[in-house]
Amino acid sequence: MKKTIMPINIEEHQPKCNPENFTFTTTDELPTATNFFGQHRAIEAIQFGANIKKPNYHIYVMGPNGLGKRSIATEVLQQIAAEEKTPSDWCYVNNFNDPQKPVALEFPAGKGSEFKNDIQLLLDELTFNSPDSEEFLRKHPDISSAPEDYISNLKQKYDDISGAEEYLNALQMALNVIDASSVHQYSVNLLVDNRENLHAPVIYTDNPSYAKLFGRIEHISQNNVLLTSHLLIKPGALHKANGGYLLIDANKIVEDDDTFLALKRILMGRKISVESPESSESIANLQTLEPSSIPLDIKIILLGERSHYYSLCVSDPDFEELFNVTADFSGKIVRTDANIQTYAQLIASLAYKNELKPLQRDAIARIIDYSSHLVDDNEMLSLEFNKITNLLIDANHWATKENEANIDFKHVQYALDFRERQIDRVRRRLYEEIQRNIVQIQTDSGVVGQINALTIIEMGRFAFGIPARITATTRLGDGDVVDIEREVELAGSFHSKGVMILSGYFGSQYTPDKPLSLSASLVFEQSYASIEGDSASAAELCALLSAVAQIPLKQSFAITGAIDQHGNLQAVGDVSQKIEGFFDICKHRKLTGEQGVIIPSTNLVNLMLRDEIVTAIKTQQFHIYAVDHINDAMTLLTGKPAGMRSKTGKYPVGSINYLVEKNLLKLERSKEEHKTGS
């Protein structure tokens, strides 16, 4: 008996956000929401890593771009840092025993600047650079009546600072010889100044170059010699974030092997020193320094994509040892009623933050559906809030242009349509070539060994669907299926894998105890670009079955789906865009009510179609069929039953599988006769 396969009820499989489910009129009525939405697991990991004050518990924050990883991580760390003490100040002073090795002095926060100022006051007076006025003498009588006493007082003031007394002793011994030309030897370089910080620092560096991270030693030219001193030592981000948290763009730092190696070395050694670049050794007349190191107490947070993380785990044994904590940001969240309400609050917060007009609830509903479209899943919502923000800014433009006080549905739709028009030139050109029959796609009648496959073309941030004509031919042979795309090196490995699975299906389904006597060729007609993915393998199998059975396939259908060796259809990506591509071609030629697409049942959750397609499906002008097995697809494509083996192992006479097996056996007999005849 022929199996009846019905088209789907689109209302059951593509939910639309109903504006009436919102109780507000505009987003002005909504409270703001935290951007932590949907990222609780990642936030817990960041908190865990930040609170463990042990070496090597650095954090890798991973996930796609646009999730707000940096802003969320920064906010979480700032909350933790607010409860932690302000780290030390650090100064570099001259080493009078070895000027090439400046000494680092540690001070409590705010005391470093005091020390620098105390020394500078003395040096100004001794070199006659200070204002010679009664006010100056009144404020600093201890300097101009008795420098030795002033230094003694400084020794008492800084008696708990390691290295300060040694420096002050050297200064005291040089009181009678200090002049303007030598004052720089005694000046203090305040490298890290935390006097205005109330807690541990949280710093992000957007340019993790060697010098930006580790600091640098500058030089001045004098008599054709490049000179330097402890005063020309400049801090890096590691110095400024010492005692706190430093966020680094992982994608940038891993591109520079030397910088990444240096970072790992410093983290393992837990100390940092500013070094002259190695290239300086080859520069003549260049003075170099070897400053003493500074203890490093810091938490590094790398922000990057998952691919970088997994690559580093495999290729770099030091990486996993240092970065013991992983915070994995999710790109989507389940589309529940509660989450939709929270999502509306987040949209309101984004609009307020970006100083945009309030949104009406129908605009919010449209953005909710767009969010599901972003993740190709009608049961999920996207957490890529940068894309939502960009859409809001665009919609705000159209509302402003129309002098509207609020953003409504049409402004959001304007924004979406305009974005698409900006970048769809190639799509329009390809559609025109199909309509003019330059690229040949049939949407009616039946053809043996020919089928419309639903494919996707990705061009930067724009992806669109377009049907592709696949043809199959068969002949006597040794069981090989020739993938012409692979033979001419236009197919990727996943596509080639899909074609090879077809041979496995034929062998197990029809001639399990005999070698195939079939050879076949498959090709994407009029395709000159590389092909990747296995989403056309169901279409290729249908074309091949048609060619073997000599049964025409309805060209009013198009199909997408991957296939396994047992003929089961498996989910593929971008199913909505693929359907839209075939629909647009059919609509231009006029919808007949016979046209439709075949997709795997497991792809029903991915349907997020345009309103006009939903309407066409509701009015039965266009159809979507969801199937689980190639037999059901072939039944739809041919109008014939696929046929199941009986208890005696026979297919029903006249069924598709009967005709396939019959013709395969005919090829086998021809092969045997050919051998006997030769």
C-alpha cells in the first residue's frame, strides 16, 4: 500500500512571538536587565578562578564574538576586585654600585608618589631649581636650613621600605656634588602609581604587543650615542594590573609567538622585569639596562574563541598547566516564555544604553523572532547581543527618519530588509540567471536522474539559499560511484564522504551478498565553485536511485539532508535560507501549489521562515515535507511507493526498490555474460 506523506502544519513548527503576550506598551515601562542573562555557568567559572589565589589558576574565557564576553567578565571581576586591597606602588631608583641594574622599590599604595615628591623637593633645592621665595622656605624649612636632617627624617619615614635606606645613604653621601647635570641619578621613577585606586585593578589591553604588556626601556640620543637610565623605564599592562586582573584578547596574543612565550615564562616565574629587546644587542652605541624584577601577583584572563582554546590545549603543554579555569560562554538560550520576557528587558536596556528611542511591543516581538533566526532554531534565542544592538541602531534610524517617537515593527523590518539589500547583489544576479535559463533549474515536470538540491552560499556575513541541479548517470561497472566534483578538486572532504556513503547504502540495501556491478557518476551541473558539506547527499542518493530504476523525479520538489549508510536523513545547517532560495525561484515563475521542499524531520526546529513563505504554506501554494528516510523522500519525488521487503525477501512488484534491485541484477547478469563471452 502506498504510504501517504502529508506536508507539515507550519503553525506547529514555526512559533511567532505574539506582541499581545507583553503587558507593556513601550520599553520605557520596563526595568533594566543585567547582561549576565544566559551566562550563569560561565560567570560561575570566572568567579571560581578569580577567588582561587593560587598560581596557574588563570582563566580562559571562550565563545563566539559578540556575546559580551569582555564586558561581562570585566563586570564580574570588578565586583570581586572591589573587595580586595589596593596593590603596591613601585618605583625604580638608580643603583649607584651598578647603574645598569636599577633597583625596584615597593611602597604601600600612595606612598610611592610621596617618596618621589619628597626626593624631588630636596633635589630641586640642592640644584637651585626650586622657587626662591618666602612661601617655599616657609613650607619646606627642613630642606633649606639642614638637608642632612631632612634625609634623616626620610629614613625614619621610609624605614619599613626595603632598599629605601640604601638609596638615601647614597643620596646623603652625594649632597655636596649634586648639580643640575647629575640630578637625574637621584630622581625617582614612579613606575606604578596606585594612589587613586581604592581596590585591586581590572585592566583590559586591546593591543597585547610585547612592549604594551611587559613595558619598555626608552633611549635618548646624545652625541650619536643612545643613552638611557632608570627614569626611562616605562611600565606595561602587567605592571599596572599587578595585584589584580588583566584581560587580554587571546586571538591577538597567540599570533605573536615571542610575546606569548614571554607571558608564559613570566607567569611561571611569577616575576616581571623590563628588558631591552633582543634586537638592541646588534645596535652599536646603544646603552642597555637590566632592571631588577618585580614580584608578580596577577590573574590573567584570556578572551578568545573555542578553536584557539582547543588548539592550544593540543599544541602547548604549558597552556593547560597555566590556564586551569575555562569559562565557556553560550551563544543561545532556550526560548521559554520567561526568557522571552527577560529578553524584552534586555532589549530595553540596550536601547537605553545606546540612547535610542523606546520600542513598541510589536518591535520587540519582531526582534525576538529575529533572535531565533540568528541561531537557526525556533526553540532558542541568540545571545549575540552585538547583532541585536546593531539592529536596534538601524531601526532607530528609520524611526528618526519618519519622525516617530518610538521604534515599531515596520522600523525593525525596514532595518532587516535594508541590510539584506546592501549585500544581496550576487544573489540577485544568480536568481536572474536562473529566471533567464542561463543557469538551468526546472520547477515542473519529471526527469530521470535529475534533482534540485537545496544549497547555501556564504559571502561574509550574508548567506543565502539557491537550488542546484544534480544529475546522475549509471552504467555497467565495478561498484564505484564517481564524484565528478571530487575528481576535478572542487569538492571538500565532507562532501566526498557523503558521496562515499552512497556506495555503502547501495551495497547493504540491494546486493548485500554480491559485489555491485554498477558504476555511476554524480555532478553539480553548472557549478564552478568549490563544494563542501554533506547536506546534498540525500539529493545525490535520490538522483542515483532514479537513474538506476529509470523513474523520473518531480522537478517541482527540492531536497536537502545528509544521509547515513542505512538511508536515514540527518539534519543540516541553514535550512530556512535554503527553503527561501527555492521558494523565491518558484514564486517568480508563479506558485502552482505543486512545489515544495523535502527536509529531514530533525530540521523542523530550525524553521524560521519569512512571513510570505508562511502564508504561502498556509494557503497550500507551497509545501514543506519532513521525512526520516530516503524511502519517504523517493515516494514524494516519484509518486510511487518505495516498497519494503517481504518475509521472503522480495520487494513489491513495481515499487521503487523493486525496480532498483531488478536493474542492478540485470547489470550483474550483463557483467557475467560479458565475462563468459570474452
